[in-house]
Amino acid sequence: MSVDGRFENLVAWLDGCLPPLFAARGWGLPGAAVLTPASSDASFRRYFRWEDGTRSLIVMDAPPPQEDCRPFVKVAGLLAAAGVHVPEILAADLEQGFLLLPDLGRQTYLEVIDAGNADADALFEDALQALVAFQRLPVAGQLPAYDEALLRRELQLFPDWYLQRHLGVTLEGAALAAWNATCDLLVASALAQPRVLVHRDYMPRNLMLSTPNPGVLDFQDAVHGPVTYDVTCLFKDAFLSWPEARVEGWLRRYWQLAGAAGIPLPASFEEFQRASDLMGAQRHLKVIGIFARICHRDGKPKYLTDVPRFFAYLDAVIARHGELAPLGELLAGLPREAAA
């Protein structure tokens, strides 16, 4: 079905579900409304804002078979049970891939921080409190495991899409051996960590300035996995970088909060920081591969402009940890731009 065809179906679905929803909620009748694009992301999902002058709602369009709304609905329920501010499912058509949600706000953390209109320490304190709240949930068996197979599939995105497809580089000999040793190290570190609910994209772009704060979005890919993943993602973001000293301060704050909440963590901050660094390296390599895939498979080249940010994250971590020297040598021998 064409995008326009999906939009027509979405409008028809709204026309059918809004009047009974408004009646059930005691909202009266929906007024004359406008439906405008709210945002889009790196997936096939689209979001629209429905407004009738009195009320504002968000409509998610997640086209099957590329997307599945069921994980979003399930994880929303889990996070809400922990007191995290996530969208309530107001109406759903899971077969068509349509969800109707409350509007949690118009500004993401990323937007208010970029505009210089926010106290980042206060925002991230709220984000850390929400993170600790959902990490306390007992979710073993309720979510997919962030297991060795998934960790390795993610890492393989880097040689498959960034090196081969984008740069035209194939790893061989010593370079391939260095890559394999790096993957073994990063996977072993991730699997050795305590396991919690992992959002997987817990970053300023997916946190809304809202009451209560933050509103948490884009959690449909949540898994049961390494405890350092989300906090590392929060401060080593795809679209926003911070000085190393400030990141360390925020990581220490999380380590203290999580420890006080009974979340299992390494006994020393130094051990925790190493685990965070190695988890970050796994994610940075994965994201570079994903951005190359989005460019070459999906025709969205803009994400590649943030690849240097991830190489900078990797360079800083490699400098701190001697066991990552083989990865440093491998990256130093690569072109950072695609061949003409």
C-alpha cells in the first residue's frame, strides 16, 4: 500500500474511533481537527499530531510488515507500571499498525538543550530517576534477551554496512583478527553485566519535556540486557556530545542512585565506568553501521553526518583502555570517508 493510501486509511480509522473514545472519556465530541506531521524517525514509523483546538493527540503509523505495534503496547504497560511517564494507548488497530496516544509535549530534551533554554543537570536528574525506576522492574522472561547472538548481529553491522558498503573496505588478515578479538571482548563484557530492562534508545531525542518529566518514547525495542546500556546511551548520544568530565559526573550520579535503589552494579565506580565504556563501544560501532545502512538501503543520508561523533566517542574509550588497542589500530588504518 502506498504512503498516501495508508494516510487515507489512518484518517478513516480516526473518524471511526475518535467519537466513541471522546464519549467514553467524557470529552464531549471531537471538533473540527487538523492532522499534521509530528515527527519521523530512522525506522518506517511516522507520527501525526491531531488537534481540534481543545485537545492534542498523537497518531502513530507503523506499517506492517516492516513494523509491529505489539511490542510498543507491551513495553508501554511495563514502564507505566514502574511509574514512568509513557503514552497511554487510547486506541489501537494492531493489524493496520495504527495507535492513538496522548500528546506528551512538543519539545524533546534534545531540542530544549540545543536551544540553550534548559538546565541539563535538572533534566538528566529526572531522566536518571526514571531510568532507575524501570530498571527495578522484574522483566526476565517478559522481554527478548539481549543475548550473544543479538550483540554479535549488531556489531556485524559495522563491517557489513559501514566498511564494505560505505567505504568499500573488506577486513582480512590481521585486521579481521583484530575485529574478531574486539567483538569477543565487547560481547563478553556485556554478557557479564547484571541484567535489567533496557530501553535501547534512551537518549535526549526520545525524552520529552513534560509533566511529570520526562515523557519517555520510542521504547518498542526494549530487551532484558546489560545494566550500563541505557545510561551510556543517555550521555553518549547520536546528536549531542558532552565534555568527558561532565559525563563522568552524571555517570557517578547514576551509579549512586542505582546502587541505593538496589540495582546490582559493579562494586567500584571504576569497574562500572569500564563496563559502560565497553558497552558504549559496542553501541557506537553498531550505530555507525546502522547509519550507513539507513543511507544506502533507505535513502536517508543525513544520519551519516553524525558518524564522526561516534568515532570521537570510540577514540576516547580506546585511549582509556589498553585492551581496545587492536580496535584503535584497525580504525586508524581506515578511511573515514567513502571513496569517490
